[in-house]
Amino acid sequence: MTETTDDDRARDATRRLEQAVRAAETALIEFEIAVETFRIEVENFSRLHEQRLGPLYARLEELDARVAEAVAARTGDPADVARAAEARAAIAPMPRVSELFHGWLDSEGHSPEGYAMLTGQAVQPPPRVRPGEEARAVYRELVRTCHPDLAADPAERDRRDAFLVRVNQAYAHGDAEALRALAEEWERTGGHPPEPPDELTRGEELAARLEWLARRKELLADAAAALEGSAIGSMLRMAGEDPDAMLTEIALGLRERIAAREAELAALLGGGGAAPGPR
């Protein structure tokens, strides 16, 4: 019977640690893909929400103010006058500094809007909230291959980080062709991280890696909770499989409210009517 030596036990422990690290890396990358995918969908939903519904909300607020002003002019009641003044003051309040810069700068640099402000280039809004099936498939496979967490060397992680920024930008716009081109580029440039310096034993290195992966997962969990708890994130969760349809449904409801308000204002003004708003 072969006796198990200390070296055998050490090698067996190292193999188990290696398996644990590989499993943790795979799980973390899948989790990060899910979080990043949701973040991009939240950003797209926010932009399209403002683009498609912003003018309708603005028209409805203006009509609310004009109706209140027409009522106040007709009744002269101090309470109606106060309500009219309040409705008018509520339109387009002065934004706070944080709101002025919201969505322009983030931890990774300039957003598309901020880049356009600096370069004068036009920004194309995303065509839809959720990128198409092909873009999602290429994106997931590409991230699994080029993810920075697969590299131990800091320089290699930086290279992968920069590449992943480009991948995320292409995915945000649902650009399957650009994602395929990036996948081909990655195949050419390769992802073969150099071996880390031999300052620790293999077991110590693997244990440190597991600890880092655990901390990284905690940070991602916090980011995911913040996204899901945001107003736009909550709306997107409610939208289910077709968030674009939800925007269309909201727009339809707003147009119906606008039509009702326009009719009410026309009646108050004695049939004079209201200027048509965005439809």
C-alpha cells in the first residue's frame, strides 16, 4: 500500500484550491456579466425614457399650469391663484449641480454624452432598451474570454479593462457587428497573461486569489442592489421581457392625458383651444 506523503497531501490541497479558484472565477464573471448587462439596460432605458417621454411630460406640465392659470383668471380665488403659481413654478426647476453632471462623468471616464460635449460629435441614442439576441450572445462569450479577472498580472488586467470598455460600449448600442469585430480582434491579440512573480507559494497565492474574488463579489452585489433599487431599475424590472413596449404604453397614456388637458383648457378659454403639443 502506497503511503501518502506530506508532498502528496500538499499537492492534493493545491489542486483543490485551484479547482475552487476556477469555479469562483467562473461564477464571478457570470455574475459580473449579469450586473453589467442590467446596468447597460438601465442606462438605455433611462435615455430612451427621457428621449421619448420627456417632451410629453413637459407638455403635460405646461398644460397643467395653463389650466390652473385659466381657472385662477376665471375665479380670482386666492387659493386658485396660489395653485396656479405653484403649478407654474413646478415647471423645469433649476437643476442641482449633481443633476447637471449626472450621467456625464463616471468611474470609467466620460459617458457618450460627455464625450460628445467635449468633441462636438453627435451621440446616437440606443435604438432599444435591450440589445438584440445576437449582440447578447456575442457579448457574453467575448466577456467570458477577455475578462480582467482572468488575469493575475496588473498590466494584463489594465489591458483587458481598456478592451472591455470598448466591448461594453458596443453592447450598449446593440452593435452586433462591432462586437464580432472585437471578438476577432481579441483572437488576434490574444489573452495570455504572464505568470505572476513568484513571491508567494502556490497555495498562498491561490488563497489570496480566493479572498480577492470574495471581496469582488461583495462589491458587485452592492452595485446590483443599487441598480435594482433605483427608480429606473425598478421600472425596468416591472417591464419584464419587453421594456420597449412599456415605454410605448406609457407614451400612449401620456398622450391621452394631454388630449384631455387640451380639451379642458379649450373649454376654460371659451373654445379658443390650446396650441398642439408633441404627439
